[in-house]
Amino acid sequence: MNRRAFSATAIAATTASLVPGADTKAPKLKKAVKFGMIGIKGSVEEKFKLAMSCGFPGVELDSPSNIDRDEVVKARDKTGMVIHGVVDSIHWKDTLSSPDEATRARGLAGLRTAIADCKLYGGTTALLVPGVVNKEVDFDTCWKRSTEEVRKALPDAEKHGVKIAIETVWNNFITTPEQLVKYVDQFQSPFVGAYFDISNMIKYGVAPADWIRALGKRMLKFDFKGYSKSKQWVGIGEGDENWPDVLKALAEVGYTGWATAEVGGGPEAKLRDIAARMDKVLGLAG
């Protein structure tokens, strides 16, 4: 798809998602966990089975990692677990915004590995924190460097059919919906989108539902925890996310798909508690 065609399609899709009277039925959501939350000793297959028995049909894995890829694929095929995506595991350490060229190169290699692993596992997204603003890297430099490195990975994303999902975190970089929209749109590619952390961004003063409405079809996936303005990190359902409005916004933009928890995990009892909390806030209970 060329840039002009993509731009026209993106504008039309976003406009349609915001038209009053558009389909606002409850969003069809599926629960997932991060693989590291499955807190038991055992094989990948045993962990997948436990997560599925607790009500999680989906999972995200880290990449690069030292996990046995063949074991993952066999466990996926045997259990039916959906590995819906991967999380770039080195984007905080080897940042794409680093002033050191060798560090950026390692970061780019890690992103390319994450994309390839995602394809192998049957997933659709590689979650990426694109850069970090700090004493060494200002906002504009972070934007420029990370953009250049992400562009280098686009051929890999296109080859494997995996989308690079830019996540919102406390990295002092992208802190408003407008910034995330601009960052994603600059690539003019269907292989770059947004991965919205519903809880992370409460800190910056814009309601999660308003982020979702601004992102529209750019939002590929979302994850969440529980965040309170007064208490900070709390359990799922105990924060200031305003889930009724979040669900309304998800329906308005036509989002269906994965809703992934990102909290401290544990054994079966803990996973069942997380699943029950997710069911409640996502409107899946009953």
C-alpha cells in the first residue's frame, strides 16, 4: 500500500469510528496475560495449561529471550493457547534513542528478533517502547533517533506481517494522545500502530477513554493494571481508569480483540483472582 492510499484509508477509518450513531455495541474482548505472570515451575505447556484453565486464552511472550522456541510452538499447538504477540524485552536497556550507536544497533537487532519470533509464534504485534527521554537525550532527539531506527525495522515487519506496536509508558517521551497519534502517523504504514497502556497514562491527566477516542483505529491492542491518582498502583478495578467510559470508548472506535493484564502474577489462586477482576472491569462477568 502506498503512502497516499494508506493516508486516505487511515483518515476514512478514523472518521468513521467517530461518527455519532456508529456501532456502539459492547466490545468483544479476550483476556490475556504476560507469560511472566504465570507463576509456577514447570514446562511451557504446563504454564499454558494453567493460564487457560484460569480463563486466559491468550498470552504475550518476551523476545529476545532464552526460551526454547520449539518448545513454545509445540506447547501452543498442543494446548491451543494463542500467543497474540511479543514484548520487546530489551527496549529499556538498549534503547533506540540512545546516544551510543552500538546500543541503538543492539536495540534494532532486538526489535527484529521480536518481530521474527512473533511471526514464528503466530502473533500479530511486537510491543515496543521506542525511546527514553533523560539527561542525555531530549525529547526532539528521542523522537528523531527512535523514528529512524523503527523505519529500519519496517521491512522486517512487512515481510513477516507483524505490526510494531508503540507502547505508552513512563519514559518521559510520549505523554499525550496527540503526540502518540503524530508519532504513529509519521510512518504512514499499516505496520506501525499504538499499544495503549490504560493505567500508565492516568498519571499525565488525560482520561484513558479520551486516549482511546483520539487513537481510534491506530490502537492495535491495550494492556492495563490498576492506577489510582492518590495511591498509585492498586489492584485491577481499584484505580481511576473509569472502566464504563473505557468500554464505551472501545465500542465507539470499534475495538475488538485482546485485553492483556500486566500485573504481578503468581500460582493458580492469584491468576484466578486476576481473571475475575478482569471479567468485572471488562464486562465479561456473568
